[in-house]
Amino acid sequence: MASPEPCSTSGPGTRTVAVVGAGAAGALVAIQLCETAARRRVPFELLLIDPAPEAGRGIAYSTLDPRHRLNVPAGKMSCYPDDPGHFVRWLCHHGEPGVRSGDFAERHRYGAYLADTLGRAIMAAQGVVTVRRLRTRATGCHWTGLPGGGAPQARLELADGRTVEAHCVVLATGPSRATSAWAPGNLRGNDRFIADPWAPGALDAALQDGQKEDVLLVGTGLTSVDIAMTLDRPGRTVHGVSRGGRLPQAHAVDPLPAATCATPLHGLSLAALRAAVRQHIGRVMRSHGDWRPAVDGLRPVTAEIWASMSTAERAQFVERDGSLWNTHRHRMPPATAEAVGRMRRTRRMRTHQGRLASASARPDGSLTVSLTTADGPRTLPVGWVVDCTGPGLRLSDTADPLWRSLLDQGAAMPGPLSMGVATEHGRLRGADGGTTRPLWTLGAPRRGELWETTAIPEIRAQAAIIAEAVLDPWTAPAPPATGGPARRRTRRPTDTSGFPLSTHAAATAYRLGVDRLLKVRTGAAQALRRSVALDPGFALGHAALALIGHECGADVDVSRALADARRAVRERADDHERSFVAVVSRRVLHPPADGDAALLRHLEEYPGDAPALAVAVPTIAFSGLRDLDGTTALRVVEHTAPAHGGSWFHTSLLAFMRQEQGRYDEAGVLAERALAAEPASGHAMHALAHVHYESGDHRAGRERLQRWLAHQGRGGTHRAHFSWHAALHELALEDTAAVRRRWAEQLSPGKVYGVRALVDSGSLLWRARLAGAWQGPFPIGDVLDTAPADVLERPATAFVALHSAIALTAADDLPGLRRLRVHALRADEVQRCVIAPLCAAFEDILEERWTDAARGLERLLPRLPAVGGSAAQREVVEETLLYALVSAGRCEAARDRLEERLDRRSSPHDRRRLADLSV
């Protein structure tokens, strides 16, 4: 007999990881392995062994029937435990822009998501991880010791006759296939018995045109529900039979949050556990009117409870309670439940409690089946019997040759109740109880240990743990951040502020990105993306991307970038990098007060950190530190001055803060000094633009902006905002033709997009309307079309929310304003206290309740600094107040405000308005 033909390997010394199975579990492990290895720069070869044509689908997600949906909401199906919205965002970018986290996506779409995410992970790991797909099955796995007593190594036998060797093996084989041992012998050999309904073409005969014979499904779980919908047609009844006769319960259309059990459940006897769970469900039913939050609240402690049970209690639970648990825990999507309900109401689906006792063939080839049911014997004529009992629980009974070989040689041992296999954190125990072999599994094979282990939320967490365990021995320890034994090492590069960077490969790209960010020039996001592509483990690069996406409106997947930063910082970072990532995390994920506190702590420790200082100051790029009196940012800028030594960047920020104080002459001198040192400094030019506006020097201000935009500002990333400043001068000068021209050439949608269009273009249109400077069609709808719905109605920051409210008011969108107000009431404190009442005042304006609107806006003006941004940006609220005061007939109050403004700065427009009010 010829020996098996070996596969070629990547060469001597190459470390190899074999993942057997490329369905959902295998794809999730492969994603984590590729991304973790790319971050750590750990080279290895990854073998994906599976006969399927496409990785990621497996049996569960290969179905093309659009009626087959996930039975878990999309918001819980991300590949990443630390980025729960990843799948929802993927759907939004792949043809389903309106999808929400509570929606139930088609299963086929989830298979495409897994395949796409795996493909991206493989591409990102190029140069570090070499991936080979072997489209065949693994039929055996044997372990041999390396020469000299080294670690054991696996030799995998493949169905095509080849063998491959691997240093580590991950068995992602999914659930055991059903054996159909329950079926009578004469039925198992009949062509009308479908043992595997998911096999390609298995249902074709029952789906042929004209076929209306009834069908019997053995099993009434989620598999049965899917097959019933596929086989449903007029004139046919689909019967289902099972021991309990229960179909899965349905998910709620509007689900309530999970309710934690108030009684500790760990360590209770099974009888006491049943009583405690019944009491928990009763309490939740009384308080919520729904049992589902009670069951969902048990999920985090299910594995702990299962582990605390004795073997006898586990067996009793499976026998007596398992079916009831599964029907309530593993539920149908609402749309599926509605379809099944229609089938049952029209008698096209019927369920029976009992079992199939016998089956016999009829002359026409169909079957007569006898059921033993709770209501007595029953005979049914059917065309087909379909095994929908689901996967087998006892892996020890498996006929799979791979698992059989591991069990027979003692490399694996059955798990509790002989369900699955025994592991330690996913690493297989051998017959001797040890875990000496680098052999892991996840998902269904751990059923005996964990009970709940077949859903994506459990499997993705297990995949991340396995990736860490596989790669940890191959990862060189990071050098100590400070101190430690003397060793030969290369000098660490530094960032633009002089802080050491934990990367060499990405240092240049990162410095370029930060330089462009500090100068307010284009290309920052591209350079930062380049930095993390060169070094996926570079936490600062990921954090900076998340920051500019969150606060500057850059085209960045903020959640993904932040998750990457937090993963990377756990593996390789010094104290400065950890602190900066913590600042970004707080600003993205927590209320503004928490983000501001983290930023202040960081700047106290690292006052010379220019990017962090840029975040603190509410200038053109960031919303800054938010406080009612607006003095915190000023104190930070003054406190950090010694660390920056009069640099052009710090001088630019100081110029901006001085003009916010009303010290315009000093601010102008500082801005000119910064521009002399760095003519392209957007922050300095921005400060100077404010000086000209607040000083009433509108003609000189417009001319200076025009010159700068034509030369040094050509590469500016916020050119629209400088154009907005120029338009403010033109509004003050009442040069309406120039305002219209600037809109068309520099601020109209197509020239400006997204958040920038809201902040600049939208607010300018509203001010132009209030000033009577816009005649004819009002293009605010075009502005709204450029902004995603979540930015308009679910903005992340109060600053964006302010401008969303303005744009919605300009568009006369009363329902949109109300939705924004509801969001603000559920958001952070600033949105609750400022944006929500602002929306209410704007609603009064749209409904022409002028007195109420004016009163509401007057109360809000002192609170506006907490929103962030500049006084010139927030001035749009005062402009709206003036309009409301005049409309309410409160002309004297309007005159007082205009006179106070004219005392501060000259404005032809304000002078004319004051004259009109005095007539």
C-alpha cells in the first residue's frame, strides 16, 4: 500500500497552524489569528482545510433561501467581541443602508460577511501570514514528538490522500452530523427519507413543480422551521413531530433589555435552581410584561451554572428541561414567527407531540408513517420524511474519521455526559487528562462543558482566546518601557512632539499624518491609514484615526479603529501611548465629561503632546474641552506653554484662545507670528479670521482669507470652513451676490460633504435666510442629502447635534427635529441640557410660537459654550433669537441685543437692522 503523499510546506523552520473547518467557527479563528499575528508581526503559515468552495459559510450560512434569517439580531453578530456594531456597519455599506442593530438579517448575507471579513484580514496580514486553502477533508490527526524531545507536531491525513504537518491544530468542525439512528431501518434506506436537508439538492424532489404531497419533519426546532418554510406551498401540509411538540418561541418585535437575576444561582441544587429561575421569570413578567428579558438575563451566567452542576444534575436537566430551555432560549426572528403562524392558521403546518413509530412504502413510492402521539396513534400519508433533529450531542458516537482518530489514540476524551470533548479553555485534554498537545477546538464540540456554545457571541470570544493561546509562545516579549536589564536595541523613533513611538515601520507615515492634522491640511487620514497598514499593531495610529473620524468627520470606521487601538495597546505600548488611547476611548465611548477628564489628566502628565492639545482647544478641527464658562481650554493652553517653547502650533492655539477672550489685538499679533513661522498653519489663519470678524474688519478679513486660500491654504482640509468665514464677512457687508457666488463655488453639496456640510453649508444657509440674503429656491435639502441619517438624528457630539438642529429647522423638518430631541434626551448631559431644549425652541419657531421660541432661546444662550466650537459658530443661535424676538413683536429686546453687539464690533448689516427697528 502506497504511503500518503505529503503536501509541500513553506520551508524548514516555518511555523504552521492548521484550522480544520472553514465555516463560521473556522473563519472567526482565522480572522483572529491573522489580525493578531499582523499586530505582533509573528510570521506563520495558516492552513484552512475544508472542502467548501467558500470559507465562512459552512452549513448554516450557505442557504440561498431569503426566508432563512439569523435567529440573533444583527447587533449581536459581529465577528469581534470588542466591536459589536461591525456586522451592522458592513450591512449598511453593502446594500442595506437602513439596517438597525435589532434587525434579523438573511443568513446568506451573514455568510458573505464572514467571507469578506476573513478576506480582508488575510490581505491585511500579507507579508506576515501565508494562507493556503486545502479544499478537502481532514480524516485523521496523529501526533509525533520532535527530535530531541521537542513539542509534539501533528500530521493531518486528508481525504485526497495527501498529508500535511502543523505545529498547532484548531478543530473548527462545527456540530456533529445527525446519525438518524432514531429512524426505523426500512426508512433509512428509502429514497423518500432525507437524512440531511442541508445537503446540496436534498430537497429538490420535494420542490419540483406540481409536487404537493405532505411532508413529515422529525424535530420541531429551528432547523424544522427553516425547512418548513422552504417546503411550504398551497395544497401541502408540513407536519412536525418531536418529543415535546413545541416550536421555538419568537423574538419580540421591540425587545426589552435583559433583566439580571437578583438571586445568586451558582451552586444551587437543580431543584432550587428551577425554583429560583421560576421566581426570576415571574418577577420580570410582573415588571416588564414579558418573559424574554428574564431568559436573556440568564445568558451571562449559563456556563457558570452548568459548571456548578453535578453529572447527575446535568443529565436530569438535559432530559427534563433541555427542550423547554432551547425553545425559549433559541428563538425565531419575528418575521419567521409571523410566516410560521400563517402556515399554522391555514393548516399548512401542524405539529405533533410524540415520535415516529414506523414507516412503510406505498405503491406510488410515497410513505405511510405511524406516529405515537400524546393523543394516541396517528397515521399519515406523506411524500417525504426529513430528519430535522439537529446535530448529535454525543461526539463519542461520531462517525467522523478525524474525531474518531483523536478519540481512539487518546488525543481527545469525551466531555461531560459524553457530549463534545473535554478541554481546558478550548485546549483538548487527552485520555490522561493532560493538555500537552497544541490542539484546540471551539463552538459545538465544547457543548458538554459549556452547554451554551453554539451562537456567534460565544464562538467569537472563544476564537479570540484561541488566537492568543496559539500565538503567545511565538511572540517575542516587548522590551520594558523603562528600566530593565541592559540590552542591545535600536533607538526608538519619536513623534512630532518628541515622544518615543513603539514602531519603526510606521513612524514616518504617522508623523506625516500628525503634521497634516496640526496644520489642518488634507492627507492626515491617508497618512494615518498608511501607518497602520505598515504596522497593524501600532496603537497610536489606530487611535488617531478613530479620533479624527469621531470629531473631525473624517471617512473612518471609528468603532473599528478604536477597537484596533485598544487591542494593540494591550500588546505593545508605553505609558504615553496607553494614556492617549485611553483619552480617545473616553471621548468616543463615554459622556463628554469623562472624555474631558481623561484628556486633562493626559495633558497634565504629557503637556508637550501636540495632538492631545489640539483636541483640547475648540478650534476648526475639534470640539475641544466643554465647560459653561469656556475657560478650561484657555487654562490648558497657558499651562502647556513651557512644554512647547513658543512653537508655531502652540502660538496658533494661544491666538485662538486670546480672541475668544476678546483680546483681539494680542490674538492678531500671535496669529501673524505663527503664520510667519508656518504660513500653512490652518489654526493660525483660523484665529486671524476670528479676529477680523469679531473686530468688525470685514473687508480686510475677506481679502486676507481670499489670498491665503489661493496660496498657502490650497491644501487645507477645512477649506469650506474658511469659505464660511469669508461668507460671514459678506453677510455682514450685505454683499448678497458674493454670498450666493461663494455658496455655488465653495460651499454647495458636491464641494462639501457630510458633517462639514452640516456645520458650514447648512448653518450659512440658515443665517442667509434669517438675514434676508437668500431669494429663490432654498437648497437645504441638498445639504441634508449629504449627511447620513445617524449624523442628522443620532449625532455623537453636542457640537454636531447643534448643527443638525439648525439644518433640520432650515428644512422645515419638524418630525426630524423631534427625533433629534428624543435622541438628545437619551444622550450625554450636554445634549440633554442644551440640545434637547434647543430642538424644542426650534420646533416653536417652525410652528410660529414666537414668544415661546424667544423665551427658550434666551434661557439657552448662557449654556451654549458647553457645546464646543467657537463663539462665531454658536452665534447662529443668537441670530435665530433676534429673528424670534422681532417676529414676537419684542423689538426693544432685539434692539438691546443689536446695540450690545455693535458696541463690540462694527457690522453694516447690524446697523441697518437696528435702524429698521428704530423706525
